[in-house]
Amino acid sequence: MELDYGTILSIILTLAIFSYVYKETLLFRIAEHMFLGVSLGHGIVVAWKYTVDNAWTPMMKGNITMIVGFVFGVIMLLFLSKRAEWVSRWSLALMTGSIMGLGVRALISVNLVNQIIGTIKPLTLQADPFAMLNAIVILIATITSLAYFTFTFKHKGALGITTRVGRIFLMLALGGYFGQTVMSRLTLLSGRILYLLQAFGLMPS
């Protein structure tokens, strides 16, 4: 890998971030602030381009319906003014309500309806014995995990056994999520280490 100015700067910033392993150094703070600044600038440019491509350009071509969203977007910028800050709340309320409505719909569809369908439907459609066993395990895990959150009755007898099984399934699921998070972080770390080794010619690119 050729050590041009961009590569040298990337190596310096990467090593500055890695210096946090020792302690929070000045180099780490500089690299951190540069990352936040560049991310903010990139976000502003992307938002501006998205607005021009999806709102301003269609309006200039005669799509009048885009004016409503464009006006509400401009009104949202009034939060920068102390006198007109209250006007921006209309746009903020509309955006928040829309996001909440779409989010609740998606939440019910993904976490409730699809979960019920995925738990019960395979029991009647699976022909493969291993797929049938997998469906049975998922059904047992779902029922016992839900039973663990039953606080109306004491967890004794049959309910106690069920909740203990559900707790095991919950621990396995949370352990899997935690392991996935750790692996994603290690993937980012190994990617930067590989980049440094390739930059110094210690590994082929």
C-alpha cells in the first residue's frame, strides 16, 4: 500500500485512537474531536443533498406536493431563533408523531405478529424432522420465556420449573447477543490492525 498523505493521516489517527488503551491522551482527544467534526460535516452534506434531490428538484419540476414537507423542514430550522423557536415545535411534533406511528406499526408486525406466526406455523408445515425439532424448541423457548415474566403468581411447582427453563433460554439468547456485539467490535479492531499491517508492508494488500 502506497504511503500517500491520506494513508499517513489515517495511520496517525488510528494510532491516536489506539492510544486510549494506555490512557486518555491528548492525541486521542484530538482524533475524537476530528471524528465527531467530520461525521457532523458529512451528515450535513448528506442531508443537504437529500433535500435538494428529493424536495427542491422535484418542486422545480412541478411536483407541488413536496412543498408541504419542504416548508415543515424549513420551519424546523427556526429553533435557532429564540423568538420563533416555538414555531419549530409544530414540525418536531409532526415528525415525532409520524416516526412513533410507523415505529409502533413495525414493532407490532415484527415483534408480535411475526413472532407468533414463526412460533406456531412451522409445527404444521415442516416435513424435515430436524426442522420440526427446531420448531418445537422455539415454541418451548417462547412459552417458557414468557412464563418467566409472569409476576401474578409465585414461581412454584410447574410454573417454577417452566420459569427456570425460560431463564435458561433467556440467558442463552442474551449471551448470544452479547457475543455478537463483542465479535462486531473485534471485527472493527481486526480491520484497523490489518489496515496498519498492510500500510507498513507487513502484509500483502
